[in-house]
Amino acid sequence: MTTSNRTFDIAVLPGDGIGREVMAACLELLSASETATGGPALRVTTHNAGAQYYLESGEALLAATLDACRAADAILFGSMGWPDVRFPDGTEIIPQLDLRMEFGLYAGVRPIRWFPGLPKILTDERARDIDFVLVREQTEGLFYARGRGEVIDNREAYDTMQITREGTARASEFAFRVAERRRARRGSARVTCVDKANVFTSMAFFRQVFDEVAAKHSEIGADHAYVDAMALMMVKKPWTLDVMVTENMFGDILSDLAAGLIGGMGMAPSADIGDTHALFQPAHGTAPDIAGQGKANPCAMFLSAAMMLDWLAERHDEPQLEVRARLIERAIEATLESGAAFPMEFGGSANCADMSRAVIAALPDAM
Ligand code: ATP
Ligand code: MG
């Protein structure tokens, strides 16, 4: 493999609550893994944003920070928001939604994979084979309603769901690209369109556009499921699932359910990907209930960083970054499997710092 001396600029936004805690651990792991593999360097610049920053400065997300994110090769994000910290108009501080819109990050990618040693939510042995990817359309759907809903005469309220051909087609195309990569690894792949086409016109349209995209990818299987049936399937036979694509709100709900399947939010990474930019963050929020205690499980943040390395590797043809991503995953696996450290989230005794020390210590053997 050729060694590259390239440097990639990473805009880091640690955010609030446990976002900051898991980010600090993640930056240590990224730097240790870079030393271990050699190859392209990551140049990290850290930017304050979020609820805490809003309290200090009166701004939640500076224009200069948006510019830095635009110029960077990738964005690494903790979590933002805090109960009761709101803008004067009462809306919540959720800069991640602004970043999604600003950079057209239309595909929310949530890989769900079983890791050894995790508490068995599902007692079936096949739970070990859980390995699926949820692709959530995240620029429209029911979230289109944000800031647009109305209450009429204090008697009725309305929100609008928006489904466009362009939005649905690009999310579906994205899901088929994910499936193609999985097919290369596993021999076959299938994309399931998750909708409610039997009730909503907008969802029937979503399904129609999905079918048009599917017809262009005949080498990949395609099918449909109603979202309620999918919720049942996720709990009953999650090991049969492969790649799913769904509307924004359905994806929001299903991805938390999916995280629950593998133990909890602390194991669920995510990526927000567009055509030119991408942001990587754990699927969890700022967890005010445990923030400030150093107890958070940093694995979801670590796995999100591995997704970032994979995305950079593919985009810039830098296979060494992919090697680094696999190294991080194997070190997490080894740590959990050996019990060298087991997260407090699952009843173990390892806090955030213990987890990150153990995963870093597992790097040499994971090479
Ligand atoms: P958001 O509105 O941003 O989705 P949320 O209110 O749904 O946030 P999360 O922060 O996602 O809350 O977390 C839900 C619960 O899961 C938390 O209260 C916390 O106890 C637990 N949790 C989340 N992430 C972690 C983690 N990394 N380690 C340990 N526990 C976690
Ligand atoms: Mg949540």
C-alpha cells in the first residue's frame, strides 16, 4: 500500500454535555490510531458551538464556524442542546439541524451492529448477527414542519409533511450505494423502503420514487415494509435486516429503537452525509442526566470517527484511512470482548476515560 502524506482538515465541534466528554476521548483515540497506522494526518481545529456557548456568548453557531466547517474535509460533532436553554423565541438550540440544511446533508446513516460482550437485550443467539444500516432522509419529510406548524383558534394544530422527488431519489440512491458496498463484502444486499404508503399520499409517492430508483439497481434486491411492521420486525428478527431507507421522522424513531437493540445509545454511531460535505456524530444527545460525571460511553463517538475515516478514505482514495477505521473498530471489539473495560452504561465499571484508555491500549494487538 502506498503511504500518503496528505493532511485532512477536521472541524471539531464538541458541543454540550456528554458531547464534550466523548469528543475529548475520541480525539485521543484518533491521534493514537494515527500514530499506530501512519499515513494521512488529521489536522483538528476545535470550534465552540451549542447551548453552553450560547449562554456565554449569545450565539449558538457563529458564521465563522460555519465557514470553517465548509472549508474542512469533514466535520466531527459531539452533541448539542440543553434543557431550558432556548432562543428568545422559545425554540430549542439544535445547530445540527442548521448544519444539515446549510450543507445539504440529506442522508442520515445509522449503522447498527452487534458487539461482543454487550448486554443481551435479545436472548436469541442470532442477535449476534445484527448488522444493518438505516438511511434516514433528513432534509424534508415531517421535519419540514419545523417552524411552520400552526395552531388554529386554540382548537386544532397542523404540521406539513413534505416529500419531493429529488429528496427521495437522492436518499434512495444513497441507500443503494451503501448496499453495493455491502454486496461487495457479503455477496448479496437488499434495500427496504420503509414507509406508510397505505395511508399517506406523500408516503405512496416516496415509495413510487424509491421503486424508480430501485429499477436502476437490478443487481441489488429491493422490497418495502410499512413502518409499523418494521418496528415489529426490528425487535423480532433484526438479524434479517440489511439496508433500509426511510422518511425523516420514521428514521428518527427507528434509529433510537435500533440503538436499543444493541444495548443503548452509547454504541450507536451516525453520519450526516451530502454530496459535498459530511458530519459525523454519535446518535445520542447530550444526556443531561449523566453529563459532568465522566460516565458516558464513548464508543458511539469512536465508531462515528471510524465512519468519518471510511468516508474520507473512499472520497480521496486513501485506503490507509480505511485501515485506521477497521483498527479502531477491532480495538473496541477486543476491549468489550475481553472485558478489559466494560461501560457503566451497561452496568460495567468503566467510565469514559477508562474506556478510552482501554481501547487505546488495545490498538497494538488489533493491528
Ligand atoms: P436528543 O433530544 O438529543 O435525542 P435525548 O433526550 O433523546 O437527546 P440522549 O442524550 O440521546 O437523550 O440520551 C438518552 C439517554 O440515554 C440519556 O438520558 C442517557 O442516560 C443515555 N445515554 C445516551 N448516550 C449515552 C452514552 N454515550 N453513554 C451512556 N449513556 C448514554
Ligand atoms: Mg433522542
